[in-house]
Amino acid sequence: IYNTLMVGFCSLSNVDEAFQLLEKMLKESITPTVVTFNILLDGLCRQARIDEAWMLFQNMDGVVEKTVTTYNTIVKGLCRKRKIEEANSVISEMLQKGHTPDVHTYSAMIPVLLKLGRVKEACNILHTMKENGLPPNTILVNELMHGLLKEGKFDDLCGLVWQIIENGFSPDKHTICLIING
């Protein structure tokens, strides 16, 4: 019931109330789970309170076992604040702890890299996804294509288009428009 209430408070942008529930849980000797911490972490990240989220993430060590959701939440929060290097270090930790990044992990990184003009790094992530058997979704491909067009990298765009089609990607109408207008 506490987790449900925390989700409610966080969805109303009232993370502080959610943390008060955590304190109440601890006073009542109720052990918070990783889900509890993920709720709080997500609430902090959604409110752009990334420094507090980072502290919570660090403090989870030794308390609960972090999950892919935990890592994805902090990566997304860090990326929203354009803290790419920190996000990369979280992904490194994730791998060291035996967790495999998924489409959500990489989907948080690519748009920010593109906004920062780091198109080559964004393309490298797409290659990493391919190597790990993670097909990109249409939105991710379209964002990457838009970034390549914005940077004037038409040759890279053509290579990307052929690569993703060869790997079974089916372009949607937005993808086709990007290609035609490119």
C-alpha cells in the first residue's frame, strides 16, 4: 500500500510526501523494496531533482539490489540534465553488476547526444544496440536520421537507412518523409 501511495504522490509532483511515507515505513519496521526506491528515484528525476536522485541512487548500494529499471531511471534523469558522462558511468556500472542495457537505456541517450551535436556517439550507440540484438524503435531511428540530416551527414544517413532496412526495420511515414526531404 505504501508503494501505491508513493506512486500517487510522485504523479502529483509531491515527492517530499512520498519520502515522508518512506520515513513512516522505516519507523514501522517495514523494509522498503527496490520498487519503493525506484518510485522515489523516478519521482525525483521527473521533478529534475537530479542531485537528490543521484544521492538516492548511490545510497541504494548495500540496501537493495538495483534493477534494470533502477539504472534506466537514473540514466534517463541524467540525460534530461545533459549529464552524458555520468549516464555513461551508470551504464558501465550496470554492465559490471551483470545487468544488460535495453532499448530504454539507449533511447534516453541518443536524443541528448543528438541535441549536443554528438552524432557519431549516437550512431555508435545504435551499433551497440545492433551488436546486443536490440532492434531500435521507429522513434529512435527517426531521431537519429533527423540528427544526421541536421549535421549535414547525408552519406551517414544513407548508410544508416540501408543498414536498418537490411536488419529488418520497417520505416514508417515519418521515416520516409525524412529520407525524401533529406
